[in-house]
Amino acid sequence: MIAYTTLLLFLIGVFNSFKVSVKFDKILSFLTFISLAFVFASFCDSEFASSKEHIFSLAWNSTPGKDIRFDIISNSYNQQLIIPFFALTLFAIFHNLNFRYEERKSAYVSVLIFNLAALVIMVTSNNFVQLLTALFVVDILSVFIIKDSLSYRRYAML
């Protein structure tokens, strides 16, 4: 279930990272909040229903010595670790809907979603390569999403 939720988070984040006009930006952020709330509700429902361990495994790099694998382990312990961060992300997105000073609400929401997806991958990781990959992919995506905004000029240094 965690692998499915991570995929949904990436899809919602990519959909939300498109540039739209200011009028539709708030609507897009609201729709993203609603869809993320449904994903959170199904995630919490599956956490209490499932006690079995599921492993999603993908061969990252095959070598003659050993394969480097990308594993997402879904068990009740990992799900319990993720739930508070998921709730905090929902709260931050809800707060962003009412915050009037943010110029691109959907870009901020997209960065929050990608950070949550990276946290999920880091919590469920088995190896150091998976930890670093999740961290760097989110960093690179975040810089590209917030480009040409006030936050980029203020905080990102390239």
C-alpha cells in the first residue's frame, strides 16, 4: 500500500507543478488538497486493515556482483511512522490555501508533496543508494518547480 500511495503522491505532485494563471492556481491547490485528503483517508484505512508485510522491489542496477534494488516495504510499523508526516503535510497545504502572500500556491504545494514522497521512500528504504536517490530527486525537482518565483530568488543559491 505504501508503494501505491507513493506513486499517487508523485502523480499529484507532477500534476500540481504545472504553471497556471493566478485565478486557477488557488482552485488547483484546493483540488490538490481534496485529492490528497482522499489518499490520506485510504492510507489510514489500509493501515488499520493490513497487518501483513508487502514488498515492492525494483532492480535499480544489475551488476555481476550484486544487484542494487529499490525496495518499498509496506508494513504496519512504517505506515505508523508516515501518518503524522502525512497529516502535517495536509495541514500545511490547508494553511497555504488561506495564506494570501504566497504568489504561486500550487508550486509550494507541489514541493510539499514531493518532500512527503521522499520521506516515504526514506522511511521504507533498505539501502543507502535509495536514501540518497530520494533526497537528490526531490531537491532537483524542488529547484525546477520554484524557479522564477520569489522563494527561488530569496532562498535558492546556484
